[in-house]
Amino acid sequence: MSTRCDGATTTSSPTHGYLPIADHGVIGDLRTAAVIGVDGRIDWFCCPRFDSPSVFGSLLDAERGGAWTIEQLDGDVTTRQFYLPDSNVLVTRFMSDDGVAEVQDLMPIARPHDDHHRTRIVRRVVCVRGEVTFRMRVAPRFDYGRVPHTVSADGGRVGFTADGFALHVLGQGDWTVLDDSDIETTFTVRTGESMTTVAAPEPIADDCFAHDREPAVVAETVAFWQRWISQSTYTGRWREMVHRSALTLKLLTHEPTGAVVSAVTAGLPESIGGERNWDYRYVWIRDTAFTLYALLRLGFTDEAASFMQWLTCRFADGGDEQTGPLRLMYTLDGDPPPNETRLDWEGYEGSSPVVIGNAAAQQRQLDIYGELIDSVYLYNKYGPGISYDSWAQLCEVAAWLVDHWDQPDQSIWEVRTEPRHHVYSRLMCWVALERMIRMSRQRGLPGDVATWMATRDEIFTQIMERGWNEKLGAFVQTLDSDRLDAALLLIPAVKLLAPTDHRFLSTLRSIEDELVSDSLVFRYDTADGHDGLDGGEGTFSLCSFWYVEALTRSGRLADARLAMEKMFTHANHLGLYAEQIGLTGEQLGNLPQAFTHLSLISAAINLDRRLDS
């Protein structure tokens, strides 16, 4: 196994107050999440939900974003970070000649679907050896730093309040108020001693704090995650990486609604200093469909059932003439995401603009229907089966696709240009109708199968005639064009063509020649601004794992295994991936990225199966 998921790393030196994107872990409680650097700082936290305004945001503006920091005051300090086994409880170890101490960071969660759940961050500082002195500072900046707040302190109890926002902090020591905005305390712990601090959006009762001070709060949270991951059916070669990815996907799930966000963060750049800085704290139909596909392959069906309930409500909401029966993305509640707003922030390492909201929500992306229906097909095959009401809704989607599949759109990569006739979208429209035909036949479900078949065949013919470039010897990004697209690595995975078909093998060679760099895969060529944006980006990790799958399916198992092992070296010290990887190995984009982790799971399962056979 190449990479330890619960491994350790030394602290990297921050530049201008910013840690490398990879030098972060994430904790959460299936409502929201906090991002924590290897130096112990919480530099991103939105509350009470993933898509709420930030409370701590120094990840995107080191000076004005706000953070919750902890710093060892004496000696030369090395920090290392790991997850407690098979959990999302994060431990940061501070090691020096004076002693060793651990900061145990967690958002407690004891049982699924708990009506009495309280969102809070618990930070337990435990001295393992010697004597260690820390300085802790809590500096919230509500609503992305746009709303001023007041502070009231009474011993260890502090309240930060602003117009429409609040954060309550309770610790074992006394706090000093700094500049009427922040609080700070200094404390010493000796071998066997601990110091606990809790922060929550609601006032913290004394009996609740007494509970959170005890080691049992860590044990019960670890037990929650271990019970969940123990349901996994995966026993293959890369169990540690696959299970870390599964735990990460679960962490991105909003339990009250069943929705899955695409990432915890917003605004992290795809290229340092560039403008490709998007807000990913929303629910993409595509990302969730792929996530459910990955979790179903591991034996998790409850998450699929919860999402199906959420999706049923979205069908009831209806789409619009622009987007179709479904929007491509929603808030957790199923509303359209807010319009894009630019914050007056520096941006990570000066990468601006920092954008909140996502204008791509207004795009038409026809591929989402194929990804969704393919996952429903899998759910119908391996889960309890879809209801008649859900089937009726899918029949309406299929009828709409019959009339609209041949229209231009922005497709999977959400280009900021005028709509084009994307081949990948045609491919996924073919998938949508083909899976509807399969489900109808397998379960005897009623539907306009004859029309679906005729349209499916028409789409297939168009892909073969106009999506194929004879000169390049490859399928291309848009009809009658000469531009490659790594999304078409999925052609054999969705069963359009056999993996040994000469057209796919030729496409694979072309993508290797132009878009692959040492197993890392660019999604397309951005050099000429063809996607409507300036500047470049890193390699797209989703595509890199799709490349592993394409090699696997085409029989190049040694190449596939090597590419997989190389990709594992690009995970961070905790086994987490952001959206992209630069050519020098740095992680780029929002963290952790659902797309990357779900594709890792799929690639591992398929490569395992082929190697075993």
C-alpha cells in the first residue's frame, strides 16, 4: 500500500500566513464541517450548515478571515496529524523537548438521525509526556468578515454576537478579551492532564460541557464512524484508501436532508493567483449521483435511499425552461444557489476573486440526467428498488430528453461560454435512455420503450458520425471539432463501446499523448481560453482515476496499477484529495473533493476485480 491514510506529517512552513492546501484535515457532524491545518489552526468553518456564511475564514484571507488557533509557546515544535482509526476524529500532535501533547478535534456525533443533536466543535488538549504550554486564540469573523460583533466574557464562558450570528465558547480557563473582538488564553498541561474548549452556535449548558470534557465524547464519536464504515463490503488491496474516501464522502453528507455537498470549502484556486475560484458547498446532481454509485458499490444503501427522498422533492419542485426538469445544483434545502458575490478578501495566496454562490446554477447541463439515471439503475439493481412514483418522474425526464437531447449545453465542465454541442452530454443522454430501457425490461415497468430505443439509437449514431474525428482518431469534446476531452474516458464504463473497440483505444492513446502527464490527467486544454476563463489549471484528479479505470477496462492492468499507485502519492497525509493536482504535486482547488474520492473508490473496485480474475 503506497500511502497511509491515518499517517503523519511534519508541519509545512506557511507562506504569508497560508498553509499549503494539502496541509489540512477536516472534521464534521453531517451538518457542517471545519477545516484544520497541521499547525492546529481552524481556518475554515461555516455554521450551522455547510453552505452557511463563514465563522472562521482565514483560509481565504489570512488577516481578515478569522481563525481559531492553538500555538505551543516553548521549544522547537514539530506537529504531526492523523485520524483516529476508521473515524473522522482528527488528532494534531505537538512534539518538543519539553513534552508531547495532542489536540483532539471533533464535532461530536453519537448516533444517526439524532433529534437532540447539538452542532459544536470540541478541542481537547491532552498532555502525553512532560509539560507543555499553549496559547489559544479564538477570532471569529461572521458572515465572511462583513458583520462586526461584540464580545462578552465571564471567566471561561464567552459569547460572540453579531446581527443574525452568534458563537458561544466555553473553556476550563479564563479568557482575555483582545481589541473588543477576539479572546485569548494561555495554559499549561502536564502528563495525563487535559484542557477542553467547546464552541457552538447556541449557548453551552454546564452539564453538556461536563460531558464534552470527558474522554467518552471522543470514544462515542469514534464508535459512530467505526460502526458506519464497518458496513463496507470492500476487502481489496487498497482498503485503507478506499475506506478513507468513503468516510470523506459520508462527511460531505447533510444527514437532515440526505443531500451531499461537493466540497466543504469555497474559493480555493485551481491555479495559484488565478480566477478559477468557485464555491462548491452546494449539491450537484451529478456529483451526488456519482457519490451514490460509489457508496452503493461498497454496500451502503441508506445514503442512496435518503438521497432518493431528497430527489423526489426536487422533481416535485419542477425545473424551468432553461435548465430542464432538474437544476444541475441546489442548496441543501433544494433551493437555487445564491447568485455569485465577490468578497473583499485577498484570496488564498492572493488568488482572487473570492466568489460566494455559483452562477453555473443557471446553466443547462444535459449530462446530469445520464449520471443520475445510471445511479438510480444501480440503486434499483442492488438496493430495495425505486418506487412507482420515482419511476413515473423518471419517465417524465426521459420524455423531456427525447425532445431536448440534441441541444447545446455547458456540460460537465461548466464552461463559461455560450452553450455548445458537447459529445459527453450526448453520451450521458444515451446512458439515461439506455438505463431506462433496462429498468423497464428488468422489472416490467411501464414506459415508452419504443420511443426511448429509437432516440437512443439516434444519439448513438450522432456520436459515431459527428463526435468522432477521423483525422485525430479520437472522440472529441464537441460535435465536428478537434478538441479532446478526458470525460470521454468513460465511454467503456457506461457501455457505449467495448473497452477493446478500436475507436476507444485510439481515443485513449490520443488523450495519453495530449492530456496525460505521468498519470495525471488534464480534463481538456485550457491554453487558449476556449472555456471562457483566463489562465490555466492543475490536472483534474477525477479524470486521473477515470484514466486508471480506462486502462483497467482495456486490459492494461500493469499500467493501471502503476497509475493508481502514483495517484496515491498525491493524497495528503490523511488520505484526502482536493479537486486538482499541480504538475509539481501540490493540491489545488476545494477540499475535500467528492469527485476525487468517489472516482478513487470506483477505480479501486474495478482494478481489484480485474487483478483477482
